[in-house]
Amino acid sequence: QAQLVESGGGLVQAGGSLRLSCAASGSIFSINVMGWYRQAPGKQRELVAVIGTGGITVYADSVKGRFTVSRDNAKNTVYLQMNSLKPEDTAVYYCKVSDIYVRDYWGQGTQVTVSS
């Protein structure tokens, strides 16, 4: 059974930093793209940052220069380093992993709250 375990969310003041981690395990093979999405109350889920197997990254404009996505292929883990956090970054952050067969797997979500 496929499983994505997220950690690292929490409450932080504006300007602070958090690091999210997401470890994939179980029946997830041939991982291709790994990344992060977020959903704020009353809004649609949106892409934050993704990274391919070759290290190519894509970021939402709103987080460029503040967030960094990285991965450890040996550990099937993806990270999101979030710096200079703003209140508008408050959301539930979801990890997503896609395999080479274009099957998507989602984490359970972790709450990030940024106070002003």
C-alpha cells in the first residue's frame, strides 16, 4: 500500500522559516515528479513547487526566491524549505508524488500557519 508521510508543519511568525518533509513508501515505484501543493480556506488547491528526477524545478510565482524544493532519491523523500514566510502562505500543504505511469499519490496534508 502506498503511503506518503508528511512532517514539519506548524505555527510561525511572519518572516520565519519552516521545513516540510514527505517520505514515500510502500507500493510506489519508479517515482518521477515530487512536489508540494497547498490549499487555503475557501480557495482551490494550488501548486507550490515541484521537482523532477533530474532536479528540474518549477515554482509558483508567489514563492519564488523564498521557497526551495529538493529531493533525496535514495530516501524517496521530498523537502520544502520555506523562508521569509508571509501570512498569505497560511494553508494546508500537501505532498504529491507521481510515478512514470502518471499515477498520483497524495499525502494527508500538514497545516502551516503564519501569524502577522
